[in-house]
Amino acid sequence: YSCILLVGGGAKFEGLSTWLHNRLLLQIPFQFRPEQTEIIVGPKEMDPSMVAWKGAAIMSCLESAQELWIRPTEWKKIGVRLLRERAPFYW
């Protein structure tokens, strides 16, 4: 919770970072709160609505991106459990 980056066109409205900061402080128990929380809504030199697309474009060019593809036969055999193995993020 010490550094949060919000991307996408929905992050463009005024006061989002202040609102999110206040909501997080209400949800995090006091003993687990970081000393400082930084919420970045507008990355430097880039339109926030384009950041997610830029990241996906870069990721698709990586050699390791081929390992992330899920083929229909794999999906039929393993199902949703396959996402836990292949997803590039924790969920």
C-alpha cells in the first residue's frame, strides 16, 4: 500500500488520488499502515488512458509472452485453474 499506480481513462477525474488515499486509510489496520502512501494518477509525459495499452504493447513483444498464451485444448483440459499458472499478475 505504499505506492499505487492507477492507469486508464477512469483515473483522469479530479480528486481521485485524495479519495482513494482516504478510503485506504479506513480499510488498513493501523499497525499495517505504511508511513507514507503515494498514489500516482498521471504518469509523467503520458496520457493516463494510454498507459495500459502501452504496457500491453511492450509485454506482447517480449519472448516470454508466448508462455502466457492459453490454447483451447489446454483450457478444455484444465479450465480456470490454468489462469493461476499463466497470469502475469497475482489474483
